Amino acid sequence: MAFNVRSAGGTTWSTTLGMGFFVAMMAVGYYYNVTFVQLGLTDLGTRILGLERDVVAGHMAVLAIVTCGAALTAGLWMRRDARRLTLHAKLRIAFVVVLAQTLLTAAAALVGSEIAFVAWLVVAGCAIGVGVPATFGLTVDLVPMRQRGAAAAAVTAIAYFAAPLFSGDWTLGFLMRQMLVVMVPGVLALGVIAFVPLPLVEGWARQHRDPAFRYGRYARPGPDGVVRVRGRLMVLIVLMFGVFFIDSLGFLRLVDTPTYMVGTWQSPEVAPRLTIAIAHVIAAVIAGVLYRALGERHLLTWVFGLFALIHLSYVLGTLMPGAGGGELLATPILYAIAVSLYTVVAFAIWADLSTPETITVNAALGVAASAWTATFLSTALALRWHAEGVPFGDHLRAVEALALVFFVAMLVLVVAPRRSAP
């Protein structure tokens, strides 16, 4: 029996449940990366193992490189075997990935040496990398094209609302216990969905044939029936690389500055963290609306232009002498808005440049070449500046200059003449 009763919005309840499943899975995965991976592992390396922060950051760069390589390798393999990469296959790959991450999370407390730490990071990088094309590939099976902006906004809002509100304690033990409470029942539920024949899942498995799912918003076939997006994909990768690089380079220095952490993201009081969480949600909703309402060029210009302008504003705010109180809280609020704007695009755009046959490699290429590569390079640059004793103000002025260049690039994108499609 298929679940095909239509909901009030015109979509079937089967599709609505599929989107809900996708949003929940991606939100938990993203929350895992921004809390346990970025914060918990840093605590493991610095406080528990006693390594210098520069050494830990270098090892985290290894994680980024391994993740990038694993994502590209898995994405290319899945693209080559696209005909056999059904929804069931992607769900089973996702199950193996989540199971591996759950076991690794539980085993993190047993890491007792630098060698074991690096080995843990390498294995985790392989799991996360394989998970990128498999989970992003589910978009074309579970989320119709017209709802991808809303789904991306929901993922971003949930993950970023929970991150500042529920992870005030940035210690390995706290974050590990918190994640296992979610991951253990989650992996059991995913196992049922992936391996037990369910009418609901069978319905999901047929959705990619529907044109409402099959073709991305920017991947419509031309008169000859061929989908051409290579040029747009490369441009988007460059833009996303710039966004992630600027964002990471600035935030890495703020994390090393207790003044901006203790009263905001790590505040013992709930109010500052709740304010940051709400700012994330509002910005995610705005980005979701923009994603659906605007065409490709105007979407990128508005979202990335606003990112650059807001990022420039928050960097200038941190350089203002005597900032404190409400002025201090304004910095993470502006940062939250900037991050949520581009994160919504990052979750939705790869599927909208793809078909079911190309989604895995496009997502792997986009995420690996933009997010992970930018994170690695910005970490390396931040480490070098730290080793050379670059002052806090000079570091943020460099970030400010990059944000200004990026904003000017967005203005050029507005006025640049359009080229006709070949």
C-alpha cells in the first residue's frame, strides 16, 4: 500500500515524510560536524592529550584533506555506477557511515596518544567523506525541486539553533554524550529504513523519475536533451570557496580570543546563546525565501553579497575600541546571519545543478573543493600568521579586505553581461 494521500500543500504525505526524514538526517549530521568534530576534537587534542593548539589545528587539517579525498573518490565511483545507485543503495551507504561515526564517537574517549588521535581522524575523515555524496545524493530522491530552498533552510535553522543553545560546554565528554543520545536511536531507525522493505520507502525510491525531482532548478536539458552545467558549477565552487575561506579565516581568530567567546558562544547564561540561535533561524528563513524567489544570478548576488557586507560589518565591529556588552553580542549575531545565509545555499544548490546521475559527483566536488579545501587552506594560513605573531587587529583587517574584495566581485556579477547558453 503506497502512502499517496495529498497534504494541504498539494504534496503527498509520502513526499512530506521523505522531506522530514531528509531534513532530520542532514540537520543531525551538520550539528555533529559543527559541534563534536570542530569543538569536541579540539578539546580532546588540547586539554586531554595536552597538545599545542597549533599541532591540533594541523591534525584537523589532515581530517579535512582525508575527507576531501574520500568524498571525491566516493563521488566519482558512485557517478560511474549511477544506474545501480538506487535510493536503497544510498540509504545503506548512509547507514554504514552513520554506524561508523557512532562507533568512532563512542571510542573517542579511549584515544590516549597523538598517534591514536591522528588515526581516529583519518578513519573519521573517510567516513565523513563517503557520507557526503551519499547523503547529498538523497536530495533528488526525497526533496522536490520547488521545496529544496525550504528544506535547506530547515536543516540550517535546526542545526544552528541547537549548536549555540545546547553546546555551551565545549568539552569532549559533554559533546560525546550529547551526540550518542541522538546517534544510537538514529542509526537503529536508519537501519530499519535502509534494510526493511517498507511501502513508504518503496514510494520514495520511485520519486527520482518524476520531473519535479529529477531535474535540478538550474539543470534543465537543452534542445538536444543534454544538461550542461559545468561552467556554472565551476563558478559556484569558486564563490563557495571564497565564502568558506573568508568565514573560516575570521572565525579561527575569534575562537582564540576569550573575550569574544566567554560572553557569547560559551556564555554560562542562556540569553546570549539563545539570541545567537534565533539570529541563525531568522537568517536561514530569509535565505530560504530568497532561494525560491530569485533567479540564479540574483540569488548568488543577494546571498553572497549580503554575506560579504555583513561579514565586513562584524569584523569592523570587533575592531572598534571599547566594545563590550551589547556591542560584543552584536559580533556573533552578525556572524550568525552571515553563516546561515550561505549555508542554506550550500545545502540546496548542488542538487539544483544536478540530475540523479550527476548529483553524487557534483556534491562531492562542490563540498570537497569549496568547504573542505577552503577550511584546510584558511587553517594553514591562520596557523602561519599565529606563528609569526600577527596581531589580532591585523588578522581581522586582512579578513575585512578579503570580504570587501568578495563584495566588489558580487557587484561585478550583477553588471556582467549574460552569455547565451551554447
